[in-house]
Amino acid sequence: MFDKLFAAQQKAEEIKKRLDTISVFGEVENGAIKITATANKAITAVAIDEGFLKTADKEELEELLLTAINKALASAEQVSATEMQAATNDMLGGLGGMFGQQ
């Protein structure tokens, strides 16, 4: 039983490392603002189109940055949930043998 729990813990660590290598994006205004993040929800880049920056006011820029960041984080959450669900299904399938189920 402890072997299976240890394997599950190792699998979770592997997933976390893999999520660090997956990039997700959020953008607004047809790409005028682009946010890049990892699937572990760490923002890695912010890109703002120069032309848009010259015409946008502070309030508009702040609002659109928030929207783009939230889109990127929502994408990260979706990828993370999908990865965890797949791992959980794998682990539960393996744990079935502990209870005499195949």
C-alpha cells in the first residue's frame, strides 16, 4: 500500500514539473495585450502592442491587463485540472488492485 502511495506522490511531482513546461496564453483586443503563463499559474511574459500603448489610457490599460491575465490563469487552471484528472484516473486504476478489484 505504501508503495502505491509513494508512486502517487512521485506522479504528482512529475505532473507539477510538466506543468512548468506548458505555456498558456491570454490576450485581449485582438492581441494588443498578450499574457504568457505556465500551467502552474506563473506569469512568464507580458507583451503590449506599441501602437495600442500609445492610444490607451491608464484605466483602459489596467482593465485589459487584468482581463488578459485572468484569461491566461483560467487556461492554466484548465490544463492543470485536465492533467490532474488524468493522473487521478491512472492512480485509481492502480489502487483497484489493493482492494481485490481489477
